Amino acid sequence: MLPHCTVLLLIAPVLCGCVQRRMTISSNPPGAIVKVDDVEIGRTPVSTSFVYYGTRKIQLSKAGYETLTVLQPVPTPWYQWPGIDFVSEHFSPGKINDDRLFSYNLEPAVAVPTDQLLERAQQLRQQSEILEVEPPVEALPLPTTPSFNPPQPVDNRLPL
């Protein structure tokens, strides 16, 4: 009986499975600062582990390029569905690697000429002056509170 227990103890670590989740984000051009769910994780190409599936907010920014914000879905694989995930996490032989690769193209920033920017500002200023301001709404009178008479104490004692 003892040799069988020894064999089981030696095999048990091999039978214990686990799932390692990792996402790798790259960009064209490389070197963009990456934030996942508003947490900076580094510059592209960059990898990070994650625990939960779902939609992630990924933001890439680089000087000279437009900032790119994407709501990236990270769908759950079949072996992580409720019920099945217990078996895949604990009894699958070896480790399961779930690697997700996301690649994004950054657009060069468009420089607006100063005169065009000033002209647009002037237009907005004129539009705001044209708008009529509505007079403030007259305050409603406060409701009168009815007089409040606190309840009288009641003698709930039983007679002796």
C-alpha cells in the first residue's frame, strides 16, 4: 500500500493543471505608452497577465500620433466556462497558456494651423454671445411643515 501512495504523491503535482492568461499588445510604430483599464503597463510591445475575461479599455499614446482608445473584448474560451473551468484549472495535465495578441496602428497627429484654430475660436465666441440666457427660474416657496405632536407614552404593564 505504501508504494502506491508514494507513486500518487509523485504524480499529483503533474496532474494539477492551471491556466496562465497573458495579453501582448503591439503597435505600429512601436514604443507607444500602453494603459489597460487606466493602469499604465509599459511601452509597446508589452505583455501583461490578467485574471478575468471581458472587455478591456486599452489606450495607446505616443508623441506625434493620435491617442488611440479601444474597448477590446477578451472572450472567454470554452475551457473557462463555469463548471468546465474547475476541471481545466485543477485536473488538466500540465499548464494551459492562454495568450492573446492585440496589434494596433497609430495615426499621425494632424497639426491644425494657428490661424485656422484662432478663426474657429472666434466663431465659437460669437455663437456663445448670440445665445440668449434664460432668466433663472423663480424659487418655489418652501412647504409649510405641519405641527408634529409626539406620541404619548403608553403604559403596557400588566396589573399585579
